[in-house]
Amino acid sequence: MPERNVVTWTALMVSCSVNELPMEAITAYQNMRREGVVCNENSYATVISSCGLLENEKLNRQVLAHVVVSGFEAEVSVANSLLTMFGNMGKVEEAEQLFHRMEDRDTISWNSLLSIYTREGMCKEALRCFSEMRHSNFKPDMTTLSCMISACASADNVKWGRGLHAFVVKNDLEQFVSVCNTLISMYSLLGKTDDAEILFRGMPVKDVISWNTMISSYNQNGNNIGALKLLSEMLQLKKECNHVTFATALAACASQEAFLDGKTIHALAIFLGLQDNLMVCNSLITMYSKFNAMREAERVFQTMPRCDVITWNVLIGGYMENEEKNEAIQTFNRMRRAGIRGNYITIVNVLGVCSTPHDLQDHGKALHAYAISIGLEINEFVLNSLITMYANGDDFDSSGFIFDQMSSKNVVSWNAMIASKAHHGQGEEAMKYFKEMFSAGIELDQFSFSGGLSASACLASKGEGQQIHCLIIKFRFDSDLHVINAAMDMYGKCGKMDDALKLVPEPSKRSRLTWNIIISCYARYGQFIEAEDTFNKMLLLGPKPDYVTFVSLLSACNHAGLVDKGLTYYNLMTYKFGISPRIDHCACIIDLLGRSGRLTEAEKFVEEMPILPNSFIWRSLLSASRTHRRLDTGQKAAKHLLQLDPLDDSAYVLLANAYALSGKWDEVEKLREYMNSTNLKKRPACSWIQVKNKVSTFGVADKAHPVAKEIYSKLDWILQVVIEAGYVADTSQSLHDTDEEQKECNLWNHSEKLALAFGLISVPSGCTITVFKNLRVCGDCHLVYKLLSKVVAREIVLRDPYRFHRFKGGICSCSDYW
């Protein structure tokens, strides 16, 4: 053009702005000023709108200065654009100051301020502004009402939301589809799907947004079937569908049961030409990830014409959910090579790769460095993930340092510390953080209570667990399934199976985790029949079992010594349910075969395992070879175990025990000398008992307790009464080269016998005595507990790391198989 005036430049800027090219609009504005063309109110309104989209505060301030200098601040259209810009910047106070300085306002001015309040969740301010607007004789339009309804979409403001609905009906504004759509969205966010559905069905006119909003409402409230039925209805009525419709419907396919529905929707999206839409593709990757179908997710990704950071995030997140760590790391590296800058979600997803000390060294620290390099090291979500990552890597100093250095600790930060400590067996530290969190006045949520219950379970502290359960009831979290599951698990691990069963929800309300916890509790108590019955009910009434279900079921077979039954379930898991065996399943089978004496089969199973055996596998085989005096197998297992970890003290101890049982005392002495020379210490046995909220701990031949004299006196009494009941010392597992008398003396110094004697002194008659031990109970102590439970006519519970033993009337719940 030979000549360009303000109208020409403004038209170009508007064209760029409406086509979502804000930077090009800014460039046109800059060129316009260079040519000396004077801006008018339309020019400034357009360029301010473009600035608001760029979120560049420096640029926003520069344009604002131009407006003020030019004297156009008082123009209504310019001031309205400035209000929107301040809202996008989160500058509420500056927006309010500008609004109150405006001499002239129109409906757009009021709506702009209302929109800011809505975006910032300031419901009271929005209601006050709405009231002032009406008193100023401005008639609310559909934008006003949509803003106000959105502002009231929370449980605290439900009465105002209903009041606005009444206002809409009273003023005959239901004809505005956008207003009804916002009301549907409000009711769905409030969990009132029935109200949303009544409103939806009563709408005289519905657009595609109405249908999409209702489908989303079903999704948000867990009614996936309702969402899919509504999509079917749309298609049958030949209603317009768009990419949002399919993306929302795909979100309803969140379980294995909906796999066929998801594939059908995928086919429909292709039929309607939406297969290249970015939102639809991202939803497809998410859906296939939830189906554990990562190869299909990869195919979707590979056919996408373009992808954004969300695409990469959902793909990395899918690999993480399906425990494909290497693929997650490789995808993250491909993302970086493609020049895509990660956001906090990227970092949180990929940090989930680091679940072991090895992962921390290989990937974790480098990922932490990357987070710092892109300025995300202060993001609270990233910090919380870093806390968990370092804790998973056994680097509690670093996780504690990050937590202590956080300027603002929210409930998620505290929960991360509590959960990581409890998960890694540091129950006392986890409980300390829970108490500090409570004392600091942090509002507890369901994850806080679950973490506290996990800490109690880790400590086997029934008293503290019951106190936390009382808090749960007080704060009305007792109906939350996540908390119920944690409470059941806590009572199960603290020896209170009856209390655990009292909390079991109705079958229709149980999650997969609920079923797994019930089976696990029965397995821990050696109640195979009950565990199997629960599994059968799960198949009939509940969700499909997962790999955790079969770990619990195989453990129940193991504790009952049901070898063939265990092998049957192992094969059923693989061939019927399509669950690939993991190391936990294989460890159960090895232990099951080994303890029953079928060591040849156990060795063959190890050779044919679909995954590489780890230390748990070899340690289990070594332990079985010791029990059944198969020294050749034990030596082989010990060799593999020490190759994995040359400093594993358990390998030396188990091998020494195997040599001792075979009478090879010279070899035993050599191993002990080697352990001394390398400063390897056998983990000492200890037992503990809680009486009146105080925990008393005992080591072997421990005499440090304040009432040690009374304890040893009671121990002498126990020896007398059990001998009268038929006790004969079991010295077969006393693996020291000494005479029988010395072996018997050593047996009576075991920590669990000292704890039992203290329990008889301290626990009132008729009450159950519960003792905990950090190592597997020995045969002699097991015999003493059995006989004494009959002599004193009271129940005694002993928990070791593997299971509970409930002694009553001279019988143990394990049926002498453990």
C-alpha cells in the first residue's frame, strides 16, 4: 500500500489478534509507531488485548505507559481492555483501582471485573460487584450471569449458585443456552449430577457445548456409563459432535472394562476426520495408557501431525503408570531433542522414574539439575516430587533438606514426607512429622490421615493408630474409601483383624485396593480359606484382580503350604487374566516350593523365570536350602546373592547356618572371621511389646529393662510350667558349636521370650498379649508360645516380618507351618 493510516494499521492488528497471533499484532503496533501514525482508542484496545494473551509483564507495562501518555486511559473501550490485561496478569488490586477511576462504564466494564473475580475464586467480591452493578442500573447479560454462576461453583457457595439459578428463571433468561450451560457446569462441579441432568433435559435448545458439558458432568462424578450413553444418544440424534465431544467421551473410558468402548470411539473419531486433532490424540494416548496398552498409545503418537507439551507429558505419564521406566526416560530425552521445553508436569512425571537408589544415581540427580536449569526448582509440585524421589533413593538427608528449605510448606509437602518415611520403614520419623503437621495447624486431608495410619502400621502401634482413627471420625473422613483402606491395613498389621473386618465396606463400594487389603490381611493371618473366598467374591462382584491381588493370594497359599494351589493361581494369573509375573509373584513361588522341600523344582523355576532373579529370590532359595540341608543349592544361591550385593550380611548368615546344620563348623568359622574382617554385622534380633502406650524393646539376653529382675523371674516360671506341659527344647536351629545344655540356655535368652515374660507381668489377666519381632520366630519360641497359651488360658499374638501367629488353647493359627 502506498499509504497506510490508523485505520489500516488497526485493521491489520485486529486481523492478527482474532487469528490468535498476538505477537504479530504487537509487531504491527510497533511498526505503526515507527511510521509516526497516531493511535486511536481502537488501536490501543486491540494491542492491549494482544498483550494480555502473551503474559509478558514488561511489555504490558510499556503499552500501559503509552496509553497513559497518550491520554486514552479514560476511553471506555481502552479501559476495558486494560481491565482484562490486569486480570490476565493476576493484578486484582490494579484492576480494581482502574475500575473505580473510570468515569464512564458500560456492561463490558462490569463483566471484565466480574471475570477477574471469578478467575481468582473471589466469590464474595464477585457477589458484591454484581449487587453494585444492578444498583447502578446496568442490566446483567448472559456474560454477567455466566461469570457469576462460575464464581459460585463451590460447595461453600452452593446457596448463591441456586439463588442465581432462581434469578435466571425469574427473569426468563433460560433461553440463553450459554447461561444454562454454565449452570450445568456449576451443578456438576458441586457433585449434583441429578440437578444438572434435570436442567439439561429441560433445555428447549441445546448446542454442542450443552452436550459436552453434560458428558463432562458424568465423568467428573464417576458415572462413566452415563457419559458413554449420552454420546450414543448424540450420535443417534445426529447432533453435532466436535473434538471436545470425543476428548470428553474418551476420558470416560478409564478402566479395562471400557476397552472396547474406547476402541469404538477411536474408530468414530477417525470416521469423522478427527484423528489428527491435537486434543483428541492426547485423550487417546491417555486412554490407552490407562488400558495398559502402551503400544497403541505409541502408534497414536507416531501418526500425530504435531504435538505439544501436553502430548509428551501424557505419553511419559503413561509409561510411568505402566512401570516402563526406560521408555519414560527415552521419551523425555526425545522431547528435549525435539526442542520442547518441559513444564512442572513433565518434571513431576519423569521424577516418578526414580524409585530406587540406583535410579537416583542414574537419572534422579540429573533430572533435579534440569529442573533447576529451566527455573522449576521452586515449583511446589516439583519440590514435593523431589522429596519423594530422594526418599525413594534412601537419601533422607536430601529429602529432609529440601523440605526444611521450603519457604511455604503445604499439606502436599507434609504428606510427601510422611508417606516416604512410612513407605521406607521409618515409622517413628513418619509419626513425628504427622504430629508436627497436626500441631502446626495444617489442615489435614485424606492423604495425611492415610500417611499417619501407614506410620502406625509400620510401627505396629495399635494405640497411635486408634488415636488417628478417632481424629478421622472427628474430621469426618471416616467415609472416605482411601482412608478406610489405610485404616483396615493398619489394624490388620497391628494384630487387630476383627477391627479391620469391621471397617470393610459393602462389596459394591469396594475399590480394587479394598479387596486386595482384605485378601492380604487374611494371608498374613494364615487364613487361606477366607482369602480364597474373598478372591472368588472379587471375581464375581468387584473389579478385575491386578498383580497385587495375586501377590496376596500367593502369599496366602505360601503361609498355608499349599504348593499345588499356589502354582495353579500363578498359571491362572498369567493365562486367564493376562498379568505378567513380577518379582513378588516369583518370590512367593520360590518360597512356596523351597519351604515344602521341592528344591529341584524351585531351581528350575528360577532358571525359567521371565524376569531376572533379584536378591529376594536368591535369599529365599538360600533359606530353603538351609532348612532342608541342601548345601549345594545353598552355595549356589549364596554365590548369586553376593554377586548382587557383596555386603549383604544375610547371605553370609544364611550360608553359615547351612554349613552349621551340615556339621561343617570350620566353614562356619571362616565365614564369621570374614564378616569380622570386613566389619559386616549380623542384624541383631529384637522384640518389642506395647503396654499403656509405652513400647518396651528387648534384645537377646537383654537385662537393661527397669524390671529385668522380675522378667527373668517370670521367665523361670514359664520354663517350669511349659516343661510340665510337655516342653522339650528344640535345639536343632541353635547353630553354635556348643553342648546341648549351653544351647538350651541360649534359647531361653531369645528376645521374644523376654518380651512374653514382660507381657505376662504387665498386661492384665484375660487380655491378649501382642509381641512383635524383627526376624522370623524360631521353632523353640513358637513351641513355648503354643504351650503357654494353653497353660495361662489367654490369647497370645506374635508378629514377625512375614506373618501373624495367633496362639490360643495350645494351637497356632499357622498350623505349625511358617
